[in-house]
Amino acid sequence: MRATLNPLPRIVVAAPSSGCGKTTVAVGVMAALAESRRVQPVMVGPDYIDPMYHTLACGRPSRNLDTWMVSPARARALFDRAVADADVAVIEGVMGLFDGYAGDSESGSTAEVAKLLGAPVILVMDVSRMARSAGAIALGCQMFDPALKIAGVICNYVGGARHAEWARQAIESTGIPVLGCLPRAEALRVPERHLGLHTAVERQAEAAQFARRAAELLRAHVDVDRLLANAVQAALQPLLSGLDLRPLSDDVFTPATPSPVSPVRIAVARDEAFCFYYEDNLDLLRAAGAEIVFFSPLRDVDLPAGAQGVYIGGGYPELYAEQLASNLAMRAALRRAHQAGLPIYAECGGLMLLTERLVDLQGRAHEMAGLVPGIARMQSRLSMGYRRVVARRDTLLLPAGHAARGHEFHYSTWETPDAIAEWRAYDIAPRAELSPAEETRAEGFAFGNLLASYVHLHFAAEPELARRFVAACRVAPGVGEGHVTGA
């Protein structure tokens, strides 16, 4: 059975591979349209950094849609909720158009999400080292999955008028229109480092200027009206895929039982060092009865007054290790909260903050909060990929034996003493799917009111995660002291 689509204009900005400039184009499209419309930004996949630029360009939180971590039907439900009061949705793809969980499946790919949303694809192509071959690539992307609609191409990094014309002729000979050709714009390249782009939180003024310049570039060289017309047309066409997208019988944002009158105050770390969160995770905590109160482990000297739980997400603690180590008051506040019985959930960067020490890339050791045994040590090797975790024991989020989906993305290792083996939180297979034939490895730390792991979990995949955490926080004693912010 095919569901009725939300009649909202939508467009996907994708590319044949990473490095084609799709983030610049996506942010430019968002910023240009946001000048006169309510634009809902969306990011395909588990990326945290690009959505920060989306949020800045559109003035509303970007949402992640990941059809491996969350079922396609639930991803559609999340999308429909996000766009309820928007005029248009602009979706940035992840990696290459068809890249997802595996080589023989579109699961988790931009192509799957585009079909899921009935959204046409604008393909951003790096044509800097080709001309006529651009036509072959565009046609190949369209023919690889005929159910996917490639509505147009934006040629990026063109070398001049003749180069642009040759690329345009080649692509349009396949029947796919070219919506514009962008010249090389080195000033619009966002600086990168070991985990990707610099975040918009760290460089707000520069990020705002980046969004403005990207919008100017798009308006000068791309037919934005024609691009928008494709988005509008998508709202009038039936869904292209045969997926059963009937509404879910349960609304993941509706608590299983009516929420008590008084909300549960959960302190969420958010600053330059800790800024990796799925917006839907925070919304699901609110739906379960939480009041989210943000604090800064870098600058604040205590947790928010009345906090009954703590959530520390990922980010770049290694870049701010010296400042985190020097904030003795916050480290002490986290230890007091733990001793008082407040539930504390930490993932990736949060895990690193809670270890005994963090050793940076220069080999310098920095004292951390000391709630998790062991040392977080930076290294040059990246650990990344989707993960399906199974709880070894009862934890804040999962009962023993229950599974959840998430992903890892970190350049540090957690060196642990053998004595904590019995307090490991999860079993994880080398691949994302657990099977009896595969050897598992232990991950995370679960002890009493504390759960810490490298794995980022998407609460929408298992809404009980948020409900269970809020329930644990509700019976916690709470922090009685006031929230004091450092200078």
C-alpha cells in the first residue's frame, strides 16, 4: 500500500562521490531559499557537522534521516513531523548517491532516502578533470536505478565558459538538464581536520559568511527558480518506490503513558567540545517528559540547578583537552553527580571526558573526570561504521539482551584495565549485524547509574531508550546547587 505524501516541495542534493562540493551547494540552496521561505534542512546518514551549517543557513534545526539505523517507515514519519510547518525541504545526501551500508544494497543511501521521500535528485558533479565524460557519469547514475529521478545536474569546479559548455552539452545529450555551472571558489571550502569539517559552533561568524557566500554563488550561476520548480513538482507526484509507508501505529513522540506534570531536568552538554547530537534524540527525551537544560563542560563550573540526569554527547574533547582538564570545578561537579546517584549517559566524546585521562595527538596527558576507568588515547587510525549493539547487562538505556542501532566515528582508543571486563556494556560484531558465526567484541562501560560508550545511538530506532533514561532520571535525587557559569 502506498502512503499519501505530505504535499511539501522537496529536493535532494547528492553527488556521485564525496568531495564534489555537495555541502557547499546544499548550504547555498538552503540559504538562498531561506531568504523568503521556511526551509527544513535534512541530512542523510549519521553526519553531525553538516547539519550545523544547515541549521545556521535555515534558522531551524536540521534533521538526520538514516534508513539503516531507523526503519524506512519511521524515517518517513520523522521527516513528516519535521516539515509540518515548513515551505520546502532541502535534503543533503551522504557520500556518493548509492553509497550506504553495503555494496549490494541501497540501505542507508541517499538514493534510498530520495525514493522514500519521492524527492527528485540534483546531482552535483565535480567536472574539473572531465568534459564529455560528465555525460556518461550522469547517465550512469540515472540508469543504475531507473526508479530514482535525477532532475538536474549542477556542474562544479568548471574551468571557464568553454569547459562549462562542453560539460553541459555532454550531460544534456542524455536528456538530463544542467541547472548551472559553478566556477572554482576556493574561498568557499570549509577547513577540514581529522573528523571532517570544522563545526559551525566553533566558527559561527565564518560559518554565517560561508552560508551567505554560498547563496550568492548559487544565485549567480544556478537556475534556482528551476531547481525550486522541481521541488514543487515532487509534491504533486506519487511516491516512486513500492515501500509500505502507512503511518506507524505508534507515534514515537507520544509517551506510552501520560507524562507527570513536573518534567525531569536533564543536563545536556553543549559547547564547542560537545556538539554531536541528533535533534530527534533530544525531542524524544522531551516527549518522554524531560526538560533539556544545556551546560558547557568547558566554561560552566557546576551542573544546572535541579538536574536529575546528565547526557554528554560526542564532539572534539581532544581539541579542548587542556581547557577541560583545567575546569576543576566541572570535573568535581560530575563526580558529585555520579556519587549522588544521577544517571549519566555519555557517548564517544562524552566517554572520553569521563575517563581518567585523555592523551592528545602530541602525547600530552590531560586529567579528565575519572568516572570511567582507563585512558582515552588519540591515534591516527579511524574507527567508524554502523553498529548493532546488544546489552550485556541491564543499563540506563537497554535491558540485558536487548539490541539497538548506532554508529562509531572516532580517532581515539580507550585503554582499559582488565578488571572492568564484567562491567562492559555491549557486545558488538565486527560488522553491523550480529550473527552466531561472528566473533563479537565488548564495548562500553555500564556501572550503576553510569553508561558510557563510543557508539552513538539513534533513539528513534528504539524509542524505549529515551523513555527508560527519563524514567531513571525521574527517581534521581537531583542537583541542589545553583548553576554557575564561569567567565
